[in-house]
Amino acid sequence: MTALTALVLAGTRSGGDPLAAYAGVSHKALIEVGGRTMIERVVSALAALPQVTRIVVAIERPELLRDLPELQPAVLGKPLSTMDTASGPSATVAAALASLGVPLLVTTADHALLQTGWLTEFMAACPANADVTAALAGRAAVEAAAPNTRRTWLRFADGDYSGCNLFLMSRPAAVGVIELWRELEQHRKEPLRMMQRLGWLFALRYRLGRLSLSAATARLGTLAGGAKLAIVALRDGQSAIDVDKPADLDLVRELVSR
């Protein structure tokens, strides 16, 4: 693979982030876990991956990163820059693809447990012919790592999975996938419109638990202009634990303290 750019999504929700208020910081990315901010933990894990040659953080207040010790050039050892956030995660990734190109490795600033080993496993398993690859973790692995965690499960005929906030945009056709993501994101509060866009039979099979993961990725690829989507199931269930709510923060702090 050619030089790989890593994109970290660190935008704040419109109206502020309740989790930042809960943690007593001015921005969610600055929440500390194990004595280190989440953004430092994520960027450091990415910088340790040999394939990554530069890191870009999408954040609306780049000055917040200026004095963080682990983001200093002498410590990081790889170029770090920032870009503006757009109207939402999908729009930000679309803007990044337009300006940075592919391949683009995408993750989030609240992926506080991110480990370089997971990134290595993910990159090694990404199919060479896929336009976009996403990381998931199986339910058994997640519950073994954190029995009391509450995740959002993707329920397929061949198993339940949780997303790992980790994506590789490998080829130009990834643009179609992001456009589909943006469309679904716009209609996330309109389930009927989402089902109509995905296809009624597709939605019904998923609702009844009769849709396989491979069938789902094939259908989404078709809707994304014929893009090829792939899934990598990571072995460590902790890879699916991000920090979206206070209970998540308490959990990751406990896991790190162990």
C-alpha cells in the first residue's frame, strides 16, 4: 500500500457535548483516560503504525491540541495537521477524501482504548480488492472483554456485531460509500425513508434476523454505486468500546486502570 493518511474525527456535536461537561473539560477529545487525553491516546496509537505517514485531526478548535505533550512533533515523530469539521461525520470524511485522497484510515477521537496491535491486525486483513473495509467485533468477544457493557448491536443471521469506529478507504470508489452514509445520516430520524432507500425486502430480512453480514455488505455496495465493501472482525472485544456516554467513560477508565 502507498503512503497512508490517518484521519481522526474529533468534532463536537452542535450545542456542545454533555460528556465533556460530565468530565469537566472544554472538549470531548480532552477527556483524560489513565492520565492521558483521549486524542493523545488515539493519535499515538496511529503514529506507531508503520504504514501511517501523516495524521490529520478534524476538529473545530485546533488550538486545543497545541500544547498537548504527546502531539508535539519531537514526540510524535510523524506530521500532524488539522482540518475543519463539516456538518457531520460523513460530511467531514467526504471533505477529507476530496482533499487528502486515498488510502485513508479513519477513526474517532473517542476510541480511547485504541491499540496499534488492533490497527496492525486490521490492516493485514483488509482485502486488496475492497474499496472500503470496516472493522467490527463479534458479540462474544465484546462481552468477554467487558461483560457489563451496553453496545449497539448489528444483528445478522450469522451473528451479532458491534462497530469499532475503524475504516479504511482504499480506492476512489469509497466516495460512493460516503455519499450513501451521508444520505442515511440525513434520514436517521425517518425510518420509513431509510427503509425505502435500502429496500423493503432488505430491511425486512434484517428485521427478521435472516440477513447475513455478507448479503448486507453486498447490498450496501450496490447502493453505493457498485463499491466493494469488506468487513474485518477484530479478535479483541475491547476494540468495539468507544466513549459515547458517562457509563462508557467509567468503563474505559476501569479497563485502563487494570
